[in-house]
Amino acid sequence: MSELTARRPGFLLLEDGTLFRGALVADAPQVVAEVVFTTNMTGYQEVFTDPSYKGQIVVMTAPMIGNYGINREDPESSAPQVAGVVMREMSKHYSNWRADRDLASWLAAAGVPMLEGVDTRQLTRHLRSSGVMRGVIDAGATVTDAARDALAACPSMEGLDLASTVTTSAPYEWGGKDAPYHIVAYDYGIKRNILRLFEDQGCRVTVVPSTTTADEAMALEPDGVFFSNGPGDPAAVSYAPATIRAIARTKVPVFGICLGHQLIALSFGGETVKLPYGHRGGNHPVKELDTGRVLITSQNHGFAVAGSESGIPGAPDLEVTHLNLNDQTVEGLRHKHLPVFAVQYHPEAAPGPHDARPLFTEFMKAVRSDVGQGEPTA
């Protein structure tokens, strides 16, 4: 019997003492991390490879995962980024014309613990009412002192700069070398589909490390600058705001998503706060304030920009453009005088709703205008 068919007892212990028992799908090390949940019904491969999930144990609310396997085209990064996965059931068979392997062996090869047989409905309801918290996944039928000690030593997500741990170590390029537009993208945990969409818009993208200075970025002569999504506490990315302000003041068009959105807010005087249980899933309603239109969006974040429809305290040069209709948190902003805008959600999500895909066209309209080439194509 292989390690992937021989289940053994395991558990998830939360920091408030709540215990969830299950079975480990494969041999894996003990892991401690913040425990969060996502309501995505599909796209588990994209979730597990999203660098924004770095340092987190992800609870899948869909009752079964793994039924369509893993393919080589859809990952958002080169390897699984999650610390662990908790699920109700792992599918023992997969079927999809694009798949080339099963989910369980792929996660096992990456050393990611998989705990199945858990009442994920109860666990999700607990996290919604009590807030996300740290947890430990370990083997065994009983909780050991070693597991409790590891959990006690696990740092809080607040104050953690995880962007520095997932960023590229050196610049690299994406897209055709002869593309008419050049975008410099700051990698705080960038997703590959963002790069694919820029390529579709006729862009060559130079992806740079998170600590790249403004002078270094502008020396690349970009037509636009993008600040990416990423994990951790935005307030801990202390090196970013000065860089963002310096780039924005050159009046090159600037676009930010998720962590990039939060860092832009911090750069102009705003603050960020940790949400009780975050926004993670593919069905979050967001209101576009200019038009009143409601977008269904994909989201993955545990922090938010402090503010409301009336504005962002401490940042008089920023105005709010989008609000979350579930909790009224800020979902978009723009600068009143500079070509800078950003959104908290993921317009590039795949799979996911495409309501917000036109934001890339909006950014490219600013890029084309800046280089004197008129209106973008659809």
C-alpha cells in the first residue's frame, strides 16, 4: 500500500484550543500557520500556487477537491505556496483532458500536509465567528506537547513581511521582445495570469524584485508600472511606500492589485487593518462608485485599507472608487492628481468572474495615452 493510499490519523489544533480530527493523505511534516478558508468551488491548483497564500493553511469549503487533477498550464507560480490544506474529501480519481497528474501526489511531492475527513463546514463557521487564527497540522490521534509548543511559537500574521520571501531574486522578462509597450512589474508575489493578461494587451513585462528602487525601475524606461499582489502584512513592507511615491511623481501610469493596492494607500498616508476572517473566494460583490455597477469578484486578502465611501483617512489625495458590498470595506482607489489607481480584488482571476477584466484595458488606455498612441483595442 502506497503512502498516498494509507491514511493515518491527524488533526488540526487551533490556537483557541478547538480541535478538528481527520486523516493525513500522505506523510508530511508538522506545520504551523494562520488558518484561513476560501469559498472557491473550482481552481484549487491556482489557489495552492498563489503566492498570496504563503504562510497559510487553507481550508477548502468545497466538499471534494482533486476531481480534475493538475495540469501544467494553470499554476500561478512554479510550486505550491500554501503551508497546508484542510478538506472534507480528496478525490481518489481525476478526469480532465488537460490533466497530467493527481492533486494528492503533487502536493505530497511539495511536502504540503493534506488533512481530509474534516467537517469543513463547522470549521469555516468557527473561523467566521471567531476570526482566523493560527493552527497546527500534525499526525496522531492525540495532541502532543510538541504540537502545542510549535503552535505557541508560531508568529502572528500581523507584522510579517512575507513579500520579501516570495519575490523574484532577479529581474526577468515576460512577453514578446518586440511588444509595443513595456511594463515594469514589482513582484510582491505576482500571479502568472497577470503577466499573461499584460502580454495579451501587447506588453513586454519586466518583473523586478520587491526591493527595486524607483531609480532602478525608471532606468528601465517603462510605459507603466504595476504593483502586484502578495502575502503578509502590508504595513510590514516598509521599504515600498517611498519607492511607490517616487515612481508616481514621475507621472508614469501606475496600477496596483491586492497588496499593491494596500501599499499605494500606505504610500499616500492611508492605513491598513487586519480583517476578522478576510475575503477569499470567487463570488464577492463589489460596487463601482462612479457607475453604481456591481462586479462579482475574486479575492484573496486578510488586510484592507482603512476607510469608507467618503474617503481614506490620512490620505486626502486619494479617493475611493470601489466598495465591498458584504462589509463596506475599501476595494478600489485612485489618486486625484496623478495617473495612479488600484483595486483590492483580482481582475485577472482564472478561474473566476471576469467582470473586472476591463481594468487592464483601463490601465493600458493610460499607458497608450502617455506614449501618445491613442485609444486601446478591446
